[in-house]
Amino acid sequence: MPDLGVRPFNPHLRAASDQMKALILEVQRQFEGYEAHFHTRQRNRGRGAQLVLEQTLEAVLCDLCVATHEPNVSQIHLPLSNQVLRKKSRYKGAALGKTLPDILKILAAPGMDFLVMVKGQRTTKIIDDDLNIAFVGGVQTTISAGPKLLSRIESFNISYDDVGPSPEEEVIILRQRKRHPAATAEPQEYEDTDETIRMRAELRSINEGLERANISTDLQTQNTKNRRLRRIFNNSDFGEGGRLYGGFWQTMKSEERLEHILIDDDFCCELDYGQMSLAILYGLTDNVPPDGDLYDLSDCGIPNEYRKGLKIVIQGVINNNKLPERMPKGARKHLPKAVTIATVLRAIEEKHPKIFPMMTSGIGMQLFRKESDILVSVLVALKDKGIVALPIHDAVVVTTERSEETKEIMKRVFRAHTGITPQVTLE
């Protein structure tokens, strides 16, 4: 049995059924009864404060209900520092506000027992001879469903289907540049422009279609209500990144998706753009790509049996701002020792002389933006045709019945963006 872990709090969940709403209302009544009995408030809440209470209770209870069904989760961690809770942010959601600690405290109080809370700890160290201290890290507070909530989950028969996403969740996310390669990039606030407003409206329309769609799986470990897509841009620049993330299918292996997902009660297939980055580069330089497999360097002295390793090297070249001096991670095991990085680079330049200068210019994140624009356009076009599509970066999962129509739409959209007719392969 795997060790159960801890995941971040999702403040963007809402009740999606009458029984979930009934559970929340019951907890709210007991919460307010506790406040009245123990006089924890000196005055009644105003309309705005009451709305924040209800939204916070809803988000916390919904996420705890979801966590009880997740196979590898035992606790949820969340920030309770004023630095986070009092800061305004388009990413937070109403639940991550200054009243959250007091709400959690009552839900965890003896006699309430709707959640179990383990308070976080700040770690400090002495930094000088005067015994001054500095904050050097810590562990966030964790919560899990308490006995009373567990009994309500059972009596109300709560499942994944009873919880859904909040329509207010921000889906256009801008991240700062990473401080170092192993770090997680922090979200960055931004002012809306015509472009961000358009992209948000576009993605919300796609998400609305996915939320209404008939998508199912026989895998109990998958939450099919988790369909909300987000576009994540990188390095404080809306010109970089923009790939689609979210959706339960994205974390599944390709064979799992094809074997276990049904759309409109029909089996699925996966269609993906072949050699997408190289094809886009040819389009950007107004050049026509050579016929055949763009990763095939056999005419340049490296047999195509090593294609998997060559693909890793080519992607490594595109995603670096200088030529690599050693094999990118994962490439060497697919290439013989006699093939050096210099040998591969010469073969790539020989195969693709017209785009090689741009390949080595650090254009990778700009290509991700172009790729994501193409895929969003594909999703919009498919939605207009009534085709439900689940995106995975440079591919879509659709019903087998609509695969040929989808393939033609993917080619048409790519051609409109780049002038190049791409390869679209079926898995």
C-alpha cells in the first residue's frame, strides 16, 4: 500500500449537487450555533462578511470531501500567514482570506470535529552574536476530514461528482522566472490587456464545454470532475509558454487514456502533431520542411534506429539558448557511445540548415506559446463542430468516430497558423 501524502489546498471548489449543498448547510448551521453558544463574535456579520464565511466553508468542505476519495492523499496543506491571507491576488480565491484561521479553528474545535488540524511551524536560526534570529523555512498547517465530516460524507453519499470547480478561478496564469532550475516558479500578478481578456474568455468557453461533456472512466482513482484547463505562461512574459494544464487525463499514461476513458460512451483515440516544434520553425522562417521524418538523420550518418535519442537531443537544442556540450538528460541511453554530441549537432545542422540558427537561439518558450495557440484554436474549432476533445500539449483525445474529422481540423488550423501542412498521427 503506497504512503498517503499531503497536497495543497484547492480553494476553487464548489458544491455541484443538492446533497453536497445540504451537507454544507448542515455544517454552516452547526458552525453558527457554536459561535452563538460560545460568543466567539461580538457582533453579527455584515452581508459581505457572511458571503465570505459561506464561500470559505464551501471551499474547505468540498476539498476535504474530494481528498477523502483520493487514493494517495491523507492531508491538505494550506498557508495561514497574514502575509499570504491579507494579500490581494487574482489567484487566491475567496477562501484564502484573513478569516480562514478562525474558521478552521472552529471546525476543528472539540464537539465540532469536522476537521483535524495540525498547526504549521516556523523554523528560525540565530544569525549573529546578539542572538538575533531569522526565518529560514517551515511546515504549513495541514487539515484532514474529522469524524463528523466523515460520517456526513457517508450519510450524504458524497463522491467526486458532488464537487465541481468555481467559475471565478483564474485560468490565465503568469509565472515569474525561476530563481534556480530546481525551484518552483512563483505566480505573478498582472494587469489585464485585450489579449489576456480574449484568452480568458476563449479558455472559459472551452472549459464550459468540457464541464457539460459526457466524459467517464472505470478507474476509481480518477476524478472525472477535474476538467478545468489553465494556460500557464512563463518568465513573466505572455510571449513564453502558455501550454494547457489541468484535466484528470493529463496525468494518465497514453495507454490508460485509450483503455479507460469514454467520451459520449464511446472509445477514444489520440491524435498528435508529429514533429511540431520543427514544423513551426520552418513556418516561422518561411521555408518548406524536407519530406519525410524530420527526426530521421540517417542521410547524415546516424541510423534512424536511434531516433528516440535524436529526438531528445533536438528538443534539448531548441530549449536551450546555447549549443549543448554534452548529451541532454535521457538521450545517452538511446544512442551508442560512438555517437557524440558534436556528431549529432553536425547531423542536425546538415539536415536542417535553414532553421538551425533559430533552433539554437533559445526559442523554446516562444515555440511553446505558438504550440499552445495552435492547440487552443483546435479546441475552439472542435467545440464549434460539437466534438469533445481532451488536450495533452500537442495532442487531443477524441472519440474514434470523430477521428478523421478531427485530423482534418488539426491540419487546417496548423496550416492557418504557420503555412505548413503538418503530420497528424493516430495512436
